[in-house]
Amino acid sequence: MTLEGTFTIPAPRDRVWQLLMDPAAIASCVPGCQAFEPLGDDKYRVKLTAGVAAVTGTFEGTVALTEQVAPTSYRLVMEGSGAPGFVNGDAVMTLTEADGATTVAVSATVDVGGTIARVGQRLLGSVSKMMLDRFFGCMTSKISG
């Protein structure tokens, strides 16, 4: 599955970059996040609850922030699994600034398998988009507040 999106945050790019690199901010804004613990070298152990259709469960895995070019781009690599299945993904985040606001462009490829994919296949794209919208909405409120 491919996900594309842009999100505008009303703040300079340097401030948005700092927020996107802050593990506490990330943890508080990822829907269903129960743990976001550093493993070193911009890699984190993650535990979160997610659901699609009638299938909900806990996933555990890792997230790594790689290929960082501060404050313009980075790659996010994730791997996770749990009783409902697995999720592996790769996303490139690109930050551009104009008129005091920053647009974050997200381009991601996600592979989902197991029960969650079989049962919720038609809904995966919309659920993923909703999670991104919630994440960036939360980040926007953190930077605005």
C-alpha cells in the first residue's frame, strides 16, 4: 500500500524539525502509542494498539529515523508485529518552508499482513490516512500551544 500526504504546520521549519525529532512529542501524538523507548542511534522500540474493522490488537516493533538531512528530510523505517498480523513500512518525510509555515510531505510504502489485512483490507488506506491526520493535528497543536 502506498500513502501520500502533505500537512502544513504554522511554524518555521527548524521548530517543526525539532518537534518531529522529539521522542516524547512523537509518543504523545501517535494514536494508540503505549511505548516509544530509545534503543540508540535514532532507533526506538514501539508498542501500540491499532485496529481496522473488527480486528484490534497490540503491535510491538521498532522505528528508526535514518538518512536525516536536518531540517529538510528524513526516512522513517518501521517494523512491527502482533497477534493481528504485521506491519512493515518505509516513509520519506520532506519539510519545506514558505511564509512562516512548514509543509511536511509524506511518501510511504506500507506492507500489512495477517488477520488485520485480510479482514480490513478495504479500510487500511483510510485508517492509515486517519492516523496520519491525527498525528499531524496533534503535532500542530503542540507547536501552536
